[in-house]
Amino acid sequence: MQVLRGAAEPISGEKLAVHLALSRAAVWKRINRLKAQGYAIEGSPRRGYRLLTIPDKLLPEEVLQGLKARRLMGPMHHYETLDSTNDLAKELGSRGAPEGTVVVAETQTRGRGRLGREWESPPGVGLYVSVVLRPMLPPMELPQITLTTAVAVVRAVRRVTGLAPGIKWPNDLILSGKKLGGILTEMESESDRIRYLVVGLGLNVNNPEFPPGLKDLATSLALEAGRPFSRVNLLQAWLEEFEGLYERFLHQGFPEILEAWKRHTVTLGKKVTVRQGPREIQGQAEDVAPDGALLIRVANGEVLRVTSGEITPGPAEDPGA
């Protein structure tokens, strides 16, 4: 693939066979396999093969091409269809997959968000990706990883598209008041340390529309900008931004990242309702604590710490974002 990518003129099957140390028949099979993956390759008995276009698919060879990362660069597992990238990443993590293992899918049949909610994953238009991490950290620091991930997504989106999504505590990406993406962080721990954790990202990139039940609640980068974007470029940008922030978190702690998170949030300073099963907390979201907990000032003036729950704007009767 690299030979064709860098060639200005068609390359004969014979030259490809010599360069790759393969038979002509093996070269032909590889060309057909690339075509099946979506690469447009022109072939002529007299002139040879020429690469015309590269598909916007999250193929490992495309994502790794030019990726400026050291820690988060694979092994990379790509699937056309997968139940859930997080579920497979957790399975790989439990079997000893190294830190930096990446799972991507063109579509998910059982994509998940927080609280077990379904995540719509139409084929070929979104980012559905999960990364395995093995930080030497106590489980209580998991929320900080989620907030760090969100900052990396904002930076990646802005870098590639120029758009600036906001972050709704703890894990949603918001654009024009609608949901653009979500983060699902899961872990397996032993005693006082994380054994491994999986950071999953679902991002609406080139979705042209949404079903009736979601069109007033969700948006995509393409809908907001009026043009499509390269999902490969977005994934590369997120892996690079997340690696930088993750390493800063491990070596310098969370304070600077938390300040960056606060600059991007759409939650603080707003009236909110937090639902925790049958319990509801209403008040003003005042701050986020150093450990990632949301601090809400309720009617009697008391400030409550919230570490989990479903957050919506305003009093309980207001519609959720």
C-alpha cells in the first residue's frame, strides 16, 4: 500500500512483486483485498496499478500513517461491524492487551453510553473507538481520566474542524445545544489499583441526519459545518491530543487539565437537575472538585458533591439536552 501511495505514475505488477518479494499472483490478491476495503485502484495490463482514492475508513494503515503518537498507537483492531468497541477492548484488556491497544468499528450494533443507554452508531459516519490504558492509579481517579478525555476531544475537534464543542459534566460533548458525542470509561481494578481501564468515544462526524426521536437532541460535525470531515484525521488528532494530556496527567497531576476542562464546560454556572435513581438534586452547578466531582449549591445554601447521575438543565420539568 505504501508503494502505491507514494507513486506518481502507475507501477507494474512485476515491479510490485519484486519490491514486496511476492509472486505476481500474490500481488494481484493484495490489490483485490485493498479494493474490497474501499481503495480505488486502477489496473491496466500495460501500465500497471495506480491508486486513485483512499476510503475514509478507520483502517489501521490509514490511522497509523503519519500518527504522531508513541503510547497510543496500537495494536489497532479494526472491524466493519462490532457489537461494542468498549466490550471488545475490555475483553482484550482482561487478556493482557498492552496499553495503547485501540479498537475501532465502522458501525456498532450494541453501542453503549453511560447508564446503559444505547448509542446510535450508523455505518461509516461516526467515530466509534475504544483505547486500553494501564495507569498505575487508584480507582478513585477514574473520573479524572474521563474529564481529561473530554478536553482531548474538544482540542481534536477544534484542530481538525475549527468548531468548538462544549463539555457537559461529566462525559458529553455539546454543540449548538445538542449532543455531539459521549465518553464511556470503564475499568477493572484489584484492591487499591486499576488493573486496566477502557476509554470509549462515540462522536457524530458525518451523520447527514438523525431519526425523529433524536433530531432535536443530537447533531454532527458535518451538519454544523455544512461539509464532511475526515474521520481518520479526527481519530489521529484525538489520539495525539489524548496522549499528551494523559501523560501530563500521569506526571504532573490533574490541576492544569481541570482548569482547561472548566474553560470548555457548558455546565458550571447553570441551574441543573441531577437524577440518581429515584433521588433528584436541584441547584446551581458551581464548580468541579479536584477529584472530578460536581459541586452543586442547593436551595438551602448547602454545597453537595455529585460523583454520578444523569444531569439535565434547570428544574426537573425542563427538557434534557
